[in-house]
Amino acid sequence: MKTYRVVRLTFACYLLIAWTWGFSGSAWADSYDIYLLAGQSNMDGRGQVSELTLSQRRPLSNAIIYYRNPPRSSDGWKPLAPGFSIPPKYKGGFPSPTFGPEIGFANAILQAAPHQKIALIKGSKGGTSLRVDWNPGESGKPETQGECYRNFCETIRLATEDLKRQNHDFHIQGLLWHQGEADKNSNPETYQERFHVLVDRIKKEVGVDDLPVVVGEVFDNGKRDKVRTALQAIGNSGPPFGFVSSQGTKTWDEGTHFDAASQLLLGQRYADAVLRLKK
């Protein structure tokens, strides 16, 4: 327990230093590439921060995140580091003890373009379905829309307005999607139709008609063949869609939530897919 407190304190110090000297204190306008991250628990992230090295826990340079999972949020833009996730029954603040694919993703994107600044808008919630929670409903009629869809659109609006207030320029470069466990019994064609409706609505919300979209594959526990088939069909259908395989990954529980090493690997694969689409 004492070691855990020391690690948390050290990590908090890193965040404080980065926040003091980084994004919020900047007097100059920057240009950011924005990536949208959405889905359920494996996008929110259940990889254990405790399994990362001290170096891996440090905030990334040139990367910020706006995380919102109502009623919890990052309270504005923060330097990107592991810990923007809300695991079940967690009541504490940020950084939390878990992370998602955003760390491996950001590291890989920045390695490819080290002088570019990136901004991640993350809206994800465990146990949520495409059928209900992410249903975009009818445009202009919030009562017909799923809670996660409404929250995600609101998160994008709040995050981009915050950048504008600080005179930063930005371009939305892609959507990363990792979801499907809650829709494991959906017909593959039905899932695909619902997902394309969601993507079309998000494109209209952000005003990017050719938005690259990368979907991640849920872990194969032998009971998700339908949704895995749907995700593979979407991701391998060609631009603007890309696919991230879960092959070679591991879970820390009984076949659902990726462990820390697998989250880093998936993040790298998301970045590879995005870079291929952008080319």
C-alpha cells in the first residue's frame, strides 16, 4: 500500500508539472490533430497502470486529452497520461488506476510525426450497446437518442469550444471505435447498419465528410462470433474504414478486458491503421 501511494504521488507530480508548464500556460496558439475515441469498456480501458513502467506513466509531450464519462470528466483538457478511465466501482479522481488504447496510439502517432500536436477527445462507457446507448436516434430530437451518443456529441462540442477559446487551431483526423461485447447477439448485418448510421451522424456533427474510422476487434472468447464478423466486415471494407485485430492479445480476466500490454499493442495498431488511411 505504501509503494502504491508513492507511485500515485510521483505520477501526480508529473501531471502537475506538465499542466503547469504545458497546455494551460501556453500564451501561443497551437495547431492540433484531433482524434475521437468512443466505445465501451475496452475503449474506456481496463489495462492496469500499475503494470506500466515509470517512464510509460509519464505525461506525453505534444499530446492532450479531454475525457468525459458523465457525471465524471477530466474537467477540461489535460496532458495525456495513463489514468483517464473509470473502472467499475471507482470513486476516486484522475489519474485513475486504469487506461485504454490512447497511450499506445498517441505514442505511435507522435513517433510518426514528432512535431505535430495531438488532442484526444475520449467519450466511452463500460457495458454500453450500439443498439441502445449509442443509438443516434433522430437529428434534433434528443429524446430519441441514446445517452452515450448525446454525451459524446456534447463532449466533442465542449472540447472543441475550449480549444477555440484558447485560440488554438485544430483538425479532426479520425474516429477510433472499440465496442461490441454488449451487442454480441446482434445479427452481423444489423450491427453494420447501425454502425454506419452512427458514423454518418458523427460526420455531420463534426463537419468532416471523409472522416477516417478505425474499428477494433473485441476479444474472441468463443461467444462473440456475430459481432466479430460485423466488426471485421466494417473495418476491412476499405477507406475510409480501417481495422484493428485483437490477434495476439491477452485479457486479465476471463476473456473480456485487455491487459496493459495488449492495450499498448492495440493502440499501436490503431495508429498504424489511421496512418495508412491518411496516406
